[in-house]
Amino acid sequence: MKRPPPPYRPLQSGHASVVWPALPNPETARLAALLMQLEESQWWTAAQHRERQLLQAGALLHHAYRQLPFYRDRLAQAGFVPGKPVTPAVWARIPVLTRAELQAAGPALHSPELPAGHGGTYEISSSGSTGRPVKALGTALVQLMWHAITLREHLWHRRDFSGLLAAVRSLPNGVALYPDGARGQDWGRSTKGIYRTGQSALLSIVSRTEEQAEWLQRVQPDYLLTYPSALRDLLLHCRDRGIGFPRLREVRTLSELLPPETRALCREVWGLKIADMYSTQETGYIALQCPVEEHYHIQAEMILVEVLNDAGEACRPGEVGQVVVTPLTNFAMPMIRYAVGDLAEVGAPCSCGRGLPVLKRILGRARDMLAYPDGRKAWPLLGDMFYTQIPEIRQFQIVQHAVDDIEVKVVAERPLTAGEEDKLREWLHYRSGHPFPVRITYHREIPRSAGGKFQDFRSAMEPAPRGD
Ligand SMILES: [Zn+2]
């Protein structure tokens, strides 16, 4: 495929008396320099990326070895020698760091000292809707890399920077509440100085779906950023009431799993495509949706991503394994071969010509799989079935408490009839392939987690002890 031309947009000058050529201030210049390299490296082969990744991983391992006793033994046993290059064989011997280990290690993963130029550190607390939060550290440098990938994401999807960007997302308590939300004069720090942008508008995710729809009708954005579950609720609300947003050109989603049904629903209701991003709070961006195909390109310049099978070997295209990541520029809290908890399917090289490795689909969290009495586990393929089967259902969540105890939490305009309840159970049995005992409970609303996340299905079962 023919490569699109590099985007031409004049940089903003940081110098009052030099308008052309722009003389950016140092921070903008660094970001522009990163962006320039990313524009080129996206076309590299996977092997070229791998080579550079191991080079950068060497610097990270060297730092972790010197600074953190936690890593010293792990790295030494893998055959790592400070100052020597990291070979693929050494890399593959480094033990995978589980989420539980990361939580247990806590400050033992915080570097006492940082090399020059990483900037100040800050705390990132990731709060999933299940499980204990993971506390991580970031630096100014980590943020700079985040901004560069955010810019890449805008460029890939050819956004019109003059548009109005609206975001409905998790925000600190009391910020951007309905009915007003909040306004920004630009799209925020990632674009600042690089592109002149239109305004942004923010609304807290704690607002109700009908409030979000009403707010969006007043705001009339060109782009909308939100979470997949909130988008689905919004789409269903808008479909039922015939609400459209004539200016809206694209929806961006992040933070949760995006089901294919929601993509289809977005095309059906608003006629729009979704651009999804795969990230975690503690690791930053992992992969971005390709501008051509509906799969994801790993952001190989910033993060080394492996998809490993049960034997710890790299999965081939078509195979599903656990996602293991190493953010390459976070020296404040090195996460070396960290299993984020998700599973993903490896994809074949992409038709767009970018050499950035492909994740065909992200399958969500292994800890939120449905457990069967025979020990088998699977993801329940729920889609938006309850909404389409019984339109009175406004929201639902399925919680597995035990192999023989599944609770379906329902928010509905009226209690369901016995027949409807049976229909719901039958559907669940059909989709899961097993006659699980199902109890239905009614709620005024099903709250999101502190981090704003929502899951259709979650497991409240205690994980089986290891070695059983
Ligand atoms: Zn692609």
C-alpha cells in the first residue's frame, strides 16, 4: 500500500520575533523530534524494531540491576551481565513478573535514583473494577513518550485538529460534572505547541447516559472519546430516541475491552467508525488501532510486547497467549516482562505496510473468565444480547460468585416478567454452553469502579491456589 505523505502542519513558534521557520521551545522541540522519528520507524520491519528494543532494554536492565535488589537475582540468573548486550536468549530467560508479584513488591520496584533527564516522578494508581489496585511510578520522560504516541494516534486517524474534541471519562471527584462539564481552549498537553487545535469539552463519567446524550447535543463535538461500555449505553439510548450528532466524525475508545458488537452498533446508529486504543494506566500505551484495519499495532518504540503461550514461548499469528510487556523508558519503576493480565491473539503482518507488530484482538482479563464445573475456563460471549432481547433492560452485569452461582444484576425500566427472566437464563445457558444456576437481582444502577471502568462480566471467585 502507498504510504500516506507525512503530515504537514506548521509547528508553533515559541519565539516571539521568529514566526518562520518556527523556533519551538525546548519541550515542543523534543516532542517534535520524537514524532519525526516515529513517522519513520512505523515502517521498519519487525526485526528492526526488535533490534532497537533490545538495545533500549539493555539500558533499562542495566539500571534495574544497579538500582533494585528485586531485579538483581532475576537478571543474573537469566544470564544478564551489566554492560553486555541483551541477547534474545537472555531476554527469554528473565522470569515473567505477575500482577500479584508487582503488587507485593510495591516500593521494592521504585528506583532510589534516576539517571539524569528523566524528570520528576509521579504516582499512577490503576484501579480495576476487581482486584487490588496496582501502584506504579512514572516520570516526566514517560509522559513525553505518552504525548508522542497520542500525537501518532491523531495522525494515523487523520484528525482535523481544528475540530472540537469531547471526552466523557473518569475524572477526579467533582470535576466536570453535569450539566456544565468543563471546557478547554485546546486538546491538551499532547498537541500543545505542535498543532494549533480547536477546543475540548469534558464531562465526568459519573453522569448518567441520558445526561451524556443531552450534554453532547449541546456541545456538538467533532470527536468523542469515551469508554466502550459507556459508548454502548449511549448508542442504545440514542438509537431508541433517534438522537444523532451531525458534526460527529469519529469515536475514540480506551481503557476497556471493545466488543465487536459495539463497533457494529456505532456504525448502525451513527454511521461512524471507532478508533480504539489499548493501554493500561501503569504501563501506558500498548497498542493503537491501525488506521486501515480493525486490529492493533504494538507501539514498539516505547514498549516491548510479547504474547506468550503456557510454555512461555512466543505465540505465532492466530495463537492466543498472555500479554507480557516491558515499558522501555520507565526507569522510575521498571516493569520487566510484566504480565498485565490480559490475553491477546497475535496477528499476521498488516496490509497497511507498517512493520509494528499486530495484535489481532485483545481478549480481556484472564482473571475474568467464566469458570465451569469441570475446571474449564472461557470468556462468556455476551455481546449486547440482553439489550436486544429485552429492550427494557438499561444495564446489566453478570457476576460469577462460584461455579454454581451466577448473579445477573439488572437495571430495568420495570421488573422483568417470569417469562423474560427465563429467556435471559436460556440465553446465558445457550451462550455459555452450560446450564449454570442463575439468579437475577434488580438494581437502581450498577456503579463503575473508581477508575471509571465497567465490565459486563466479572468473576468474584477466589483464584485457585497455585500448584493444585
Ligand atoms: Zn496496519
